[in-house]
Amino acid sequence: METHAVNPWVAAAYLVAGVCFILALRGLSSPATSRAGNRYGMFGMAIALVTTLITHEIASLPEIIGAIAIGGGIGFVIARRIQMTAMPQLVAAFHSLVGLAAVLVAVAAFLNPDAFGILGADGNILNVSRVEMALGAAIGAITFSGSVIAFAKLNGNMSGSPILLPARHVINLGTLVLIIALTAMFAVAAHAGPGESPLFWVVVALSFAIGFLLIIPIGGADMPVVVSMLNSYSGWAAAAMGFTLHNTAMIITGALVGSSGAILSYIMCKAMNRSFLSVIAGGFGADAGGGGGGEAKEQRPWKRGSAEDAAFLMKEAENVIIIPGYGMAVAQAQHALREMTDLLKEHGVNVKFAIHPVAGRMPGHMNVLLAEASVPYDEVFELEDIQSEFAQADVAFIIGANDVVNPAAKTDKSSPIYGMPVFDVDKAKTIFFIKRSMGGQGYAGVDNDVFYMDQTMMLLSDAKKMVEEINKSLTD
Amino acid sequence: MDFVSILSIFVMACFVGYYVVWSVTPALHTPLMAVTNAISSVIVVGALIASAAAGSPLAKWLGLGAVVLASVNIFGGFAVTERMLAMYKKKDKPAGKGGK
């Protein structure tokens, strides 16, 4: 079934590229080795590019160099200028490009199968290649349209709240089944020469549609799962094209990226105690702010604190744990927050950061923002590593987080966030809770008992402004 | 290569990916996404083949388009990863800051 001979040196070069990509991910096991890892990644990509360029008859080298220069230039400028708080949008945008590139490559292979060595002797595209091509195009198209929606939601071009179409589950399932059935029909079609079967185009069109339909019902706080999932898809799309091209670098990379995204989605789902299917089905948080927790409707007493209170109590404290959430990113409060920790350290306070896996809009979002503000990474802790320390903490300082500290997740079986692992902030002696107002209730739309606890003081203000005020009283 | 050897590479690579990714520290999950983004643009190999080939002018232009898109990702992805990773620093020497 093989129609083109593979030069063993070329195959070896692609294999080396694949191994470099494995090393790139391996480097991320610790910040200390991560930059070397990234270099391996660049090196692997250079090998793959050069190998392809020197082993194929290049009809028009200037055009190709021009294309790389244009794309590379745009990418480089964006990478330099992008704000760290905009990282989730950027990643979503990049995913969409991989997806679209996969579709374009698959379409090119469909139109010119001879160049890819997948044209059979009978003038039809090889059957196996047809499946790989259609799958690559389908996954690529889903990645593209899904990522465009994710981008629009993360970037605020589109409301973050879920958009629910009637009968969406039926429509989505039906479309998926149709895509699979049409792919199978395309694989066994009698006439499938270059660009011949219309079935291929229908598969591509339906896939663009389903990517769109799958993401619009998913709300903003579920975006970490969506972004991870699309990450995974972009990998599977590359792998499918790797099968078409019999290219080891693409297959290894596709498998790596595919599993990476899948594992991240799993971690995110587990951190919310929700099944992957329920996230994908969407609609979570649809009535946030509307109904709210039933029994919590009556006015309960709460205490309002001031920046001076916070500064005074934290200055005297021995251990302070800071819990940042998406609100910190929105307010761009990370730099002011780092200043606050520096001031506290000058008073001999032991300050630690506690990061929930789903804090922010993508995996590791908070860590990057704190790193940007020059918070040393060994002062930043994951949930399971810091959970036991709340009992010794004098102050838990919550800034822009809500659901991840809600004790209802531990006690209230009827709560939508029940079972989600949350920080034991209630064990801290004093709690400061920065929030814009008492009105809004976390993403899940549930009331938070922490607001009304005896040791809680609410700091109602913009996160950045409040932290700056605290800094001012700390320096006085 | 026949289909089964390709499939073997794929399956093995999935296992490698599984173990390697679990060893990534959660603090670096955002750079992980950025770098996987960059490397998945190895799809540029397919784009180059398409744009290099004579035969179908349309396929060639689609290939060139894919080269542009993938290049945005390759350069942008690695550069932004590099930028992020450069920000992760350890605690600077304990001297200076007064402890209790």
C-alpha cells in the first residue's frame, strides 16, 4: 500500500525531532529545567523544518520563506506584546490557528494527493489515507471553530455566560454521528480521485459547525476545561495528519499534545468534582445571580473591614496565606499584591500563596501572573500542599476567589459545587475577603458561608485599589 | 512504513506523553499549554509539502496559507513560552530581609 520510498535518514531526522519534543515537555517538570526544555522544542522544530525543506522538491522557495517570515514575524510580535493576563485568550487563538492549518493541509492533500504519496494506482486516494485525512480535517475544523468561540468568550467579545439552544444535545449528537458516517462513506466511496468526492467537503463543513455548537453552551469558569480540551484536539489533528504523511515527528507530537490536553482536562474536571461529560454538555452557571442559594435569601449579618484593619492584623500576624482567583487577574492586582507581601515580610510575616487548580481561566493561570509580578515560585503552593497549614494561619487573605473557598462544597450535598476540593479557610484565625460588593456571588451562583463567619471581614472594593490602600497603611 | 508500525509509534508516544505530562509541575501548566501549542505546529511539515508541490495551484496556495498560520504558532508559541519561563524565579537570597 506504500507508494513512496522513505529515505531512512529522513525518517531518523523526524524521529530526532519527535524526541526533542518529548524532552521539551520533560523539562517542564521543574522551573529550573524548563528553559532548557523549551530550547529542545525549538531545536526539534528546526530539524523538522529543515529536513522537510531539503528533502522535497521545492517549487518556489522564496514564497515559502516569505510565508514563514510573515507568520513568524506576526507570532513573534504578538508573543512580545501580549499581556500576561491575556494568556488564556492567546492560547485559544493559537489553538485555532493549529486547527485551521490542519484543515488547510488536509484539503491540500485531498486536492493534490500525489504530492503526499497517497494516490493509489487506480487513480483514487488510498482508503486508509481518506479516513486519516477526513479525521484530520474534522478534528482541525472542530479545534478551529471551538477555539474561536473560546477566544471570543475569554476576550470578552462574547458574553461568558452559557448560550443554550433548545435540543442542543440532540443536534450535537446527531451532527457527530453524521460526521462519522460520512467519513466512513468517504473511505469506501468508489470515486475518490484528487478533489473528487463531495463527501469530504460536507465532513469539513459539519465539523466547523459542531465546534461552534459544542463551545457556545459552556460558561466562562469552565473555560480551563475547554481550553485544555481544545489543546488536546489540536494534538489529535496533528497526529491524524501525521498518519497521512507517515511522518514520525507529527505522530509523536500529536500524541504528546493530545495526551497533554487530555490530562489537563482531567485535572481541571477533578478539581471541580465534575465529569468531563457534564462540562462538555455545558449550561453550568447559567442562572448565576438569578436564583442563588434557596435558604440563604434572608439577610445575614456580616462585618465590613477596612484597609487599615487588614494592614494592622496582617502586620501582627505570623502566618498569612493569600488565595488569589480570577478577580485578581481582572483587576491586574498581582503587582500590588507582591508589594504587599514584600512589606509584610519586612515585618517578619511568613507569607504563602495558595493556588487552586481551577483558579483563573486556564490551568496554571495564577502561577504565571504571580511569576510575572516576581513572586518566587517556592512561595506558591498547590491545594494539597498547603491545606494542612490553614489551621496555623493567622490570616487567610482571599482576593478575587470565591467558589474555591466555599465550605458548602464540603457540607451541602445540594450545592452545585458539592464535592469540589476547597481551601479550609475557615480554620484560619482571621479571614479577609476582597470582593467588589456583597451582591455578586461566585460563578456557581451559590452563597458563601465564609462571608458571614465571625472571623471574616469583608473588604468591599476593587481588588487592586484595596491592596494599594493596604500597602499605604503598611508603610505608614 | 506500514500502517501497523505507524500505529505502534503513535500508541507508544501516547504512553510517553501520559507519563511525561503527569510529571509536569502544576505551576507550569500555562507554559505547558503554550509549548504544546508551538510543537503541534509541526503540522507545518504537511503545509510545506503541499506548498512545495507542483500539480495543483489551489493546493499550493492552501499550503502556503497553512505555512503562515503554523509559523505564527511556532514563533509565537516558543517566544511566549520563553517569556513566561523567564519570569519563574526562586526566592532571592534570604539575607537582607529581616526575619523575626
